[in-house]
Amino acid sequence: MIELQAVRKVYNEGKPHELTAVDGVTLTVEDRKVTVFKGPSGSGKTTLLSLVGCITRPTEGRIRLDGREITSLPERFLTEVRRSTFGFVFQHFNLVKGISVIENVMLPAYPLGEPHGGLLRRAGELLDLFGLGPRAQSRAEWLSGGESQRAAIARALMNDPAGIIADEPTAHLDTRLSREFMEIVAGLKASGKTVVIASHDPLVCDATSVDRVVSMRDGRIEAPGR
């Protein structure tokens, strides 16, 4: 369970172009559920997502993960919490060009020091799971949009995280691929994963697999969702 208490995130604090991206948010994200942060551009949903995923530290407030206060942890410990707890699917997928698909999937696990053979086997199994086995040795830039997204999801699962964090995952996908993504999300939920998504896409927000939609505007929660 992820708990945020009176969290604020201010960029360029004290400067003329100061921006409050998240303003006094108190929120609980439940385990093994799918939660969507919904709102227009500039609403603060992506910043809130990054706070939940331990990518960004709050300017004020506290964040707890499974009851443990993590806000004040030194960066090296926060990095370990992030690596072991979350897998990330970015809006532009962020696959590394010039290396193979399977090498991209293996990237999050390299800092853990596991033998290469074990990493290769696990990455291959994930690619097979998402129908990308035949593309394992292809360069990442040769993949289609849908293939790139599935590769990004496989990479996010490489360390078997408890939670998946996805920022606007359907922004560059057509209707069919967006629905395919939400089918994958339903499968992740069924397997016990916690999924947190930032999106304004109705295909995401209205999906049957979504347990809660949190509406945001101007850095604040408008509606805490069902």
C-alpha cells in the first residue's frame, strides 16, 4: 500500500517561475488494484505518478510504502526501493536504440548482479509471454508501436516488481492497441500486481479492469474516485 499525506511538489521554488505541480494531496493507493490518475495536461497527474513511483521527492509531506516512511531515505536506498518495487512504462517507451529487444528487456536487472544466463532466460520468457520471442534479436528501433509497448512492459516486469507505473501508455497508440494494452493490464492485476496509470484516455479510464479513477486539476484531487 502506498500512502501520501499532504504531499506538495514545487518546481523552481523561490524563483519567479515557481510551479506547484502537486498541491496538498492525501491519497492511498491500494495493493493489487488498478488506479488511474486522470486529468488534463498540466493537472499534476504525471508528477503525482512520479511521486508514487519514488522517481520524485516531495517538497512537503510524507510518503509511506507498506507502512515504511520513505520520503527521507538517502538516494541510494530510495533507488533500491524503486528498483525492487516498481517497473516503469513510459509514454515514449524509452527503448534504447542500437541494441536488441532482449537486451532492452534485461536492462533493469543488470545492477542486481545476477548471472547473465539467468537474465537471458527470464527476458526470453517475458518476450515469449508478450508474443515477441521471434523479435528478441531485432534492434529496438525496428519494432512497431504495439511491439515497442509490449517490449516496454516486458522490461518493466524484468525484476518481478509488485507495482507497475505507466505514464500516458496509450498516448501514441490507436484504439485496437490501446484496448490490447488494457487487456495486458487486466492480466497484470489478475497476477497480483498493483498498477498505477496517468492518463486522460477514456479507453483507459473506462476500462473494466480499473478499480479507481482519481480526477485531478491544478495539482489537486477533484474527485478521489470510487
